[in-house]
Amino acid sequence: MVNLLVTEVLKLKRSRMFLISIIGAAVAPFMVVVASYIHMQTKANVIVAFDELFYQTNLYTVLVLGVPLYGVVTAYLITREYTEDTLKNLLTIPVSRSSFLISKITMLFLWICLLTFVAWSLAVVLGLIFQFKGLNSELLLQSIKQFSIGAGLLFVLSSPIIFVTLVSKSYVPTIIFTIVITMLNVMGGSSEHRGLFPWAAAGDISNHTLLPTYDPAVSYIIITLTSLVGFISSFVYFRRVDV
């Protein structure tokens, strides 16, 4: 398992996808900071504090940018083994299929954590550069918790994306699937029933904005079931499919 993870890290050293994903993670904080700064400069007596900056950055990361960005990362980690025709060689070392898939999932988790840290760090740095107000140690800890919860929920909800990628062995269906999820997030953003959609519920949970329409347990159960079905389906399919 450790050797598989080391191999994944070594592959990233020669890949442009890592840099592209970093740039993608930087989009949300950059856009939020610039838009907020312009708003402060064009409107009299308007001050955007750090708490609003963190809230908006995390919101756009979880609901808009995170799903397609992490979906592309997922597709990259899995489909490159098919496109580069390395999967057959790996499985003859021998490497069990479960260990192979676990290593990919672990690498995805670490990658998501890194991109989340990039987004959070950039929000802090840009907020300081543009002289946003209200930053303190308590807010820093709170924001780290919010970003971490969002990242964790997006990771567990990546299981259906992993399954789609395993079945399709291609970027295109995965990208389409993540775009559909993002569109549903945006379309249902103002709906009182958005807590029933797992990815929208993830955004509300991470920002503590769950609506009282349904008991919070309902959203947690839906997220858990979605995650479990995706992971179980992925492992069952990958162990049985002919490569």
C-alpha cells in the first residue's frame, strides 16, 4: 500500500495536472477577494470582513468549483492507468485490486486536503493584502474547521464519481456527471428542499446554514448512503470487471 502511494506521488512530479489543480483551487478565493474589494471601493461605507470572505470562499469551493475540480482529479488518477496501459502490469506484480483502488482513494483524499489548504491559505493571504478586517485566532480556527468539513464531505461524496470513472474509463462522462451535480447545486441553491441533495447539503453543513425544513439527520443520512453506495459499487465493480 505504501509503495503504491509513493508511486502515485512520483507520478505527480512529472504531471501538469497537479499545477492545474492548484490553479483551480485558487480560483474561488481570488474571485471572492477581488469581487469583495471592488464592491468595497465602489460602495460607500461598505466593509467586507474576513468572516464573510471565508464563508463565500468555502461556499463557492464546495458548491460550484469543488465537484468539477475534484472530479477531474478523480478521473485523472484512475483513467491514466487505462490510457497509459499500466493497469495490467500493476495487477501482475501482484497488486490486489482492492489495494490498488484504496491507494487511488487515499491519494484523492490527500489531494483534496492539499487543494483545500491552498484555497484557505490564499483567502487569508489575499485578505491581508487587501486589508480585510476582523481576522483573529478564533476566526482562523473556525474557518479551518469549515473548510475541513467541506473537504471531508466532498471526499466522501466523490464515491459516485469514482464509480462513473471506473465504468466509463474516460474523462468525458465524469466531467459531464460533475457538471450536472454543479448545475443542480446552483439551481437548488435557493430551494428550501436543498438539504435532500447530498452535495448541496454538504455546502450547508460546512457553513452551518442547514435549513430547518428537514431534520439535520436527514441530510447526514442521505450523504452517508450516497457515499456508501458509491464506494461499495466501485469496489464490487472493479473486483469483477475484466481489465
